[in-house]
Amino acid sequence: MRIWLSVALVTLGTSLMKASGPLALGERRLPPVALRMAALAAPVLLAALIVTDIGGERWADFEWTRLAGVGVAGVAHVLRAPLLVAVMLGIVATALLRLPIG
């Protein structure tokens, strides 16, 4: 019972936070600087998640194969590969580096 109450409260709180922006702004538009900052929030959060996943807790679980896979995906994306192709190349590179030799 307690878990469902927690889920309901978190759902309600999230909905209220999402609604607070449009309610506070009304018909006004955000300044261009605020729009640019909001557009950068998702990539920055994704980068932070990737870095913390690669390093693990207190960087104790660091695996160089993960770092190499993310690097391959990043290079492929910079070279204008479609996102799905870049991710697949990163996955393949990580898998190949983890293959046992011999």
C-alpha cells in the first residue's frame, strides 16, 4: 500500500511541475537565451548519464571497452552517420573488443 501511495505522490508532483511552466508564463514567450538553454538540457543530461555509466560508482567499475564503444559511436555521429547506425557501430565495437583472443 505504501509503495502505491509513493507512486501516486510522485506522479502528482511530476504533473504539477510540468504544469507550472505554462501556468507561470501564460501567453508570454521565453527569451531566446532561455530557449537555447532549454534545448541544451537534454544533451547535457544524456552526456552526464553516459559518463557516470562508463565510470560506475566511484569509477570502480571503469571499462575501457565501454569508453571505446562510445568513442566509435561519437566519431560515427560526427561523420554524419545516422544515429541508429552510430549506436550500432558503438555496440559492435564494444562487442568486438570484449571478444576473448586465442
